[in-house]
Amino acid sequence: MNAKTFFRTLGFLLILLLVILISRENTQPAEFRFSMLFDKPVHASATFIYFAMFAVGVVGGTLLHNGGGGAGGGAKKK
């Protein structure tokens, strides 16, 4: 494992820890409004909403980081 991967993993874990700590403190129900996607507000616990936003960010970041181009995933040229 190189240093870049280690520090990225460490940063990811620190952000995940922050989300967990915020979620533990905010256990009351929350109302989430996103009029472009939902007609009515979504009523859920704040923990679920924080985790869902984190998951969307992780998936989006993964897709942006890995790209989707044609050259990836194949055998490396020598």
C-alpha cells in the first residue's frame, strides 16, 4: 500500500467517524425536502438522512474517481 492510498483511506475513515458522531447526537426525527425528486417531504431519523447523504457522496466520488472510460480495467501495456 502506498502513502497516497493510506492517507485517502485515513481521510475516508475520519469523515465516516464524523458522520457517526453527528448521527449519535441527532437522533430526533427530521424532515428532508428535495422538491426536484420528492413531492412530499421525507420524514426519517436524522441518522438515516446523514448516512444516506454520506452514501450518495461516496458513490458519486467513487464514480468520478474511477471514471467510466474505455481504457480502464484491461491489461496494462508494456
